[in-house]
Amino acid sequence: MTLEIIQIVQELSSVGGVESVALELAGVFGRAGVANTVIASNVGDVPDRRTMVERVAPWLARVPTRGALRHLGRALVVPLFTVAATAAARRHRGAVVISHGDSLMGDVLVVHAVNAESLAEKRRAGSWRWLLNPTHLWVAVRDRWMIGGLRYRMFVAVSSRVADELQRHYGVPPSRIRVIPNGIDLQRFRADTEAGARIRTEFGIPPEAKLLLFVGHEFDRKGLVHAVGALELLDADTWLLVVGSENPAPFRRMAKRSGDRLVFAGARRDVAAFYAAADAFVFPTSYETFSLVCMEAMAAEVPVFATAVGGIEDYLRDGVNGYRIAADAADIAAKLRNMFDDPALRQRLRIGARATAERYGWDRIGAEYIALAGELNRPPAVAPNARTVQA
């Protein structure tokens, strides 16, 4: 039976985690000669002519889902696209449908994050602002239907932590879960001296400065406060460059000693060049599932200093490709200082970071998806959308 794969994702682009994962997988499928189509409403990038793109509800692309009004935009876009994409997928009979969370049923659901666990982590941290985001109500109902109702034949977890959360929150049988990590574009993310120098020049960062990098759009959850605190404790030749679209004002006020060395770049499409400019990637996040940004940094030979949460704990090794840190400014500063004081250690970490990333190249990861789709390329003996399916 000829294999055909349909991916469903609201936005197909190189901006954002889920969006770029779908884009990279489409490229792998095309290079492997697998007939594949992407159902999306917002299309920023297309991998090549071997991938077909079917746009549904294209007017949703005009609704802002980033920036100050992102919560209102997503509250409209997410449910409407999900309904439209589910209807569109039904027209592709015989294809293996891989959804990135944007359809109510299919063959494979790629679980990039378990929203119930993310909200639980926010509650434990005493954060309740998420209650103002109406999208969470929709996602809770959707996930209970999709995941709790076993509406998919298989569930791909991007890390072992996500696999555990699927079982704990929704009772998904282990036999219905496949752990396939996200991949990395090893050509796009790499050491690039010229690109790094351009970024330093653009933001007035001295060539000889020790440059820390933070990338993320949720500054509170991803622990920017601890990175800024570490900057305050480090020497005057250390800078922190922040890429992301959140409000920088509270963090600027924190930088009493280092304000002139704390730089906010805003949201950028050329994020690969920022990794090339950095000497260390600092990410004291409270919750992740895989963390593409850490892997992107490693691919660019940048040692990673991150909390061991979610998928990060699967690949971050002390003294090999970076260090595990506590969400504590003093701990972060001490470990960074240790690396900067030892050039030989720093070089070993750079080499180890790239070696780690090379194990996650997209061709290798995509081959796992193709193998899984091949296993499912036949009608199920029993309808998969019922709780009566045997584990």
C-alpha cells in the first residue's frame, strides 16, 4: 500500500517550535520520496515542490497570534482552525494523518507539550495569570477529547517526560505512545563567526565580551529573572542578549549594576545568527518538554546552562555539553564563571555540544516518523477513537 502522509499544523513556518517541526518533517518526507501534504491556514515557508500545501481558512492568518494581543488572537484561531482542519483531513482517505494538536482526530498525535502539566507547574509556582487566557479552556476540553478519549491510533511524545505525563494525566496506555524527540537543522544552526560578529556589531557588544544568550517568549516561565540575576553577579566584561517578544521593563529594573550590558533584541527571524554570537546559552526554565532552543544552541557549538526539566534532562550532561543549573542566580553565575576561567573546559563543552546535536539531525528523526507511518499504513482492526481499544 503506497504511503501518503498528511500533516496538520495551524502555521507552517520557520518561526516557532511546532511550526518549524512540521516544516522540517515535510522536508524529510519529500527527500525520502514520501507523498506528503501539509494542511495549514498560515503558510510562511514551504520546504520544496515535493510537499503539497492545502490551505484551509486562510483568513485566519491575518489574525495576530503573537505580540500583545496574542491571547485573544489564539482564542479565535486555535478552535476555528481545529474544526476546519479536522473536516479537511477527512477528505484524505487512505493517508496517514499526523496532527500537531490541531485536529480532533487522526492517526498520530504529536504531543509537543501536555498543557495540563504546564498549568499545574504554573499553579505550583503561584502564577495565575493564565486564567485570563481564554485559550486554556478550549485546550483543556480539546485535550480531554483527543488524548483522554484516545482519538488517535498512536501518540508521539517528544521526550520521556511527556510520555510519563500522557499516562499520568490522561491514562494513555504505554503501548500507544512512541517517544520521538524533536530534531535540529544542522546546516542552519552551526558555528558561524561572520554571522555572530554581525549580531555583536548590531547591538554594540564588544567582540571580546563574554556573551550570554537567552531565547524565549515567556520570560517569567523560562526564568529570565535568574539569568539577569546571574549577570548582576558576573564580571563587567559579561553581557546578556535576550531574544523574545515579552515586556523587558521589569528585567531592566533588576539590572542595577549591569543595565548597560543587558540587551533586548525583541522577536527575530534570524535567531541562528544569535547563537553564533554567543559564548553560553542560559535557560533557567521551570517547564519544558524538549526545548528546541537548547538543541539549537548546541548545534551552534554553544554550551548550554539549563535547568534539568522536561526533555532537557534527556540530553544535557554536566561537563560534556554544558551544565545543569538551579533556578538560582548564584548557582548560574558560579558555573558560568567556572567555564570562562577554564579555556580547555570551554572548548570541550563546545565540541560536546555539537556532537550531541548531531545525534538529532532531522533526517534521522524524520526516518522514525516514516517508519511509524509505515506501521500504521493500514486500516485499524478496531476504531481507534474509543476507550475500549486494548493497550
